[in-house]
Amino acid sequence: MTSTFARRLTGAVGQVALGAMLLGAGIAHLTVARQEFLAQVPSWLPLDADLVVVASGVVEICLGLALLAAWRQPVRGLTGAVVAAFFVAVFPGNIAQFTEGRDGFGLDTDAARAVRLLFQPLLVLWALAATNAVPALRSLRRSP
């Protein structure tokens, strides 16, 4: 197996896995884990917490479907960049869960909530790497 093929296969598997994960999480926002996701909505956010959970669930479903459908560059890379930006956008919710000491998803200690914070940058990198987003965005900048 050539390294190019292995890289493409790894990216494809990573993209499908991330898409499926987002799709599942989005559905969970709207159904079985709605209360758990409420723990991640910052208390300082001037919006109804349930609305935020529902809206973010819909966005996650859309992003998951987009990852499962986008296979040609530059759309694939743009999708990965949007997913990465989404992970950055929801990071304040994870910080709020930690700083406000909110339990959710089994994160019932400060240590567990702190460890959870370490995984968010990995999700950003996963989205960018699996979709080859950075080279795709660079090529768009060079296009006339």
C-alpha cells in the first residue's frame, strides 16, 4: 500500500467517522441527551438554553451530513474548515461547564471536565486533517 493511498484512506475513514459522530451527537441533542447538553450552555449566554441545544443539534446534523457527502475538493476542505470553526465556536460551552462546575455526560468532577477541555483542539485538528482543509483553502486563495 502506497503512502498516498494510506493517507487518503485514513482521511476518508476519519471524515466518515467524524461525520457519523456529528450526526449522532446532533440527533442526541434533539432526543435522548438534551438535558446533558444543557450543562454545556454557558449561564452568561443571553439566549434560551434549550434553544441553543436544539439549534446546535440541527447544526451538528447538517455538518455531519455535509462531511458524509463532500468528497471533492475544494468543497471537502471547506466543509472541514467549517466543522473546525464550529468546534471552536462551541468551546466556550465546554469552558463554562468546567468553570461553572456543571455535571453532564459523566463529567462530574473538575478533573474530568478539565480533561474534556483538552480534547476540543483534537476535534479541530481532526476536522482539518481528515478533509485536507488547509491545502484546499490555500489553493482557493491562489485561484484567480
